[in-house]
Amino acid sequence: MREVSRRFGLSRSAVAKWRDRTQGLRLDRADFEDARRRGHPSAVRTPAAVEDLVLALRAQLAAGVLGECGARAIREEMLRLGGSVPPSLRTIGRILERRGALDGRRRVRRPAPAPGWYLPELAERRAELDSFDVVEGLVFGGGLRADVLTGISLHGKLVAAWPGRTVTARRAVRLILSHWREHGLPDYAQFDNDRRFQGPHRYPDTIGRVVRVCLALGVVPVFAPPREHGLQSSVERFNLLWQQKVWARFHHADLAELRRRGRAYVEASRWRHRARIDAAPARRTFPAGWKFDVQAPLRRRIVYVRRADEDGRVRVLGRAYDVDPRWAHRLVRCDVDLDAGQIRFHGLRRAEPSVQPLLCTAPYRPPRKRFRE
């Protein structure tokens, strides 16, 4: 251990820690992934099931004849129902305060929704999503510019990065297909509203090359709200990390050297998160002998997440739809069903991520004209 610590510049305690992590396993079977950087739950905190029961009893008592729904009434009701020992009055008061069930107007810090909360299959970990984005404006010493197409999966944290002179729709399709051939097809592919992903914004009903590739492979394309970063936070975080650990960390003589260092970083990241990648929802096998026909009829589904304006109106595919005036300034999931010729508008709220009511529907006919770039 002393020899290893001197050779690699580590303390003996660090060497002993990683030796104990192997637990007699072979190195290729040991889990060297660090623990996630998040706070550990308190050992004395009330279980979530008990908190939900407290809130349910408060709502039930508030609608009762007496209307008494304070901490004392809730505890007496829990004692009457029997079961485990109920929390103390002070604990019930803290639960009501923490979950925003008190009458006072105080800011409530609700727990963050599950990753992919805006799509039920993602929130329940029954599907996987790949997010893609572009890092632009990287300049070498000689004035040469470079762009980077990046990607990361939602649950598995499977990363990818492809530096190049520029990122066009054709190059994005080629790189994304090579990634999916190697690792399998996800259920969803998420993008921002860049015209290289979505298609030109000049004309309505324009569906770009990247979207057509996803539809042909049975991958549902998802577009995040314009000028909002919440749904794209995972790939935006990876963009920042890639620039810190690859671009700003070394001096790159040319694009080939940047690609070599970027490839090494991606491979190391995949190795570090291999356990998480294996535990992620299964990806579909890429179909053998598949060829892309850009003129094929449009089928399946496209998802647009948009924010309604002050009148409850939403713009999708260059057209405005009156959704619901009561849903002003809120998120709306627009499911464009190309097979049924219909757009379904579902309301989204972070405070209640599992409640996604159908606000309205609208007819939609996909474009039948030939695709032209």
C-alpha cells in the first residue's frame, strides 16, 4: 500500500478505501463509482407514507361535519384508526408546514419531481430518454472554430460528445445513428428548438431530418420549451462539465487532438457509470439492414412541451392553438399523433407531476409534400 500511494501520489487511507471497495473481486467486476453527491435522508425523519396519511386525514377532517383539521384532531383520528404509534403533535405540525398544508401564506419548498416527470413512462422508469444539444463557438489558437454535438441518457447517464468543424442536420443524423447502433435505441429523444433538430422555423408544419429519423426508428422526439432550461438540465450540465474537463483543461493543437481527448473522457465517464447504465431501462436493438428514407410518410408521435401565453394559447409547429384560458403561463405537453391526425394538449404542473389532465384536442394533418432542405 505504501508503494502504491507513493507511485500514484495518494494517501494510504485512500488506497485502503479503494482496496476495501473491491472486497476480493476482480478489478473488472468491482464497483469503483463514487456515491452520488446528494444529502443522505435523515434516520429520524417521518416516512413518506405517514406524511401522506397525515395530509389525507387533514383533507378528510376539513370536509367533515366539525371541520376541525388541526394537529390534535389528526392525531386523535390516527389513534382511532389504530395501527402504528402516530407521530407527536409537534411532528404532525412540522409535516403540515413542510408539505404546505397550513393556512398561512408561506413559501413551500416542495420536493423535486422525478426525472422525466412530464412523461409518465419516464417518471416510472419504464422508458429511457436521450437528450442532445450543441456546444458552439469553441475557438482554437489559430482562429479555427469548432462545435460539439453532445448527448446523455436520462436514467443511465450514457454520455456522448462529437467535436467537429460544424454541426449540421445531416451530420447530427449520422452521429446519432452511430450512437444508437452501438448502444441501442431509446424510447424518447429530446432536443431544444434549434432548427438543426426541429427543422426550419420559417414555414409552418415543417418537420426536419432529425425528427424524421426518430419517427422512422420508432423513437418519440421530444422538444423542450423555448428559452427554458429545466427539461434540458441534464445535457446542459454535461455540456458545462465537458468544457471544464476537456476543452479548458488542456491546450489542443488541432481538432484531431480535441477529438482524441474528448473520446478518452467519454469512455472514462461510461466506465465510471457502468453500473448505472446497466440498471437503466432496457434499450431496443437497432434494426438490422435499416435504411433511412427521408421521403417516407410521417407516422407515430411527436411531443412538444410548451408554455401557454396569457390567453392560454400555445404555438406548435408554427400554428397557434387555443388550449385553455385557465391554464395561462403554465406548461402544456402537446402530443402530435400523426397516425390519428390529432394533437392532444395535457396540462403539466411541477407541484403535482402525476396529475396531467387532458385540456383539449385539435385536428392536425401532417404535411404530405416532399421533404426539401
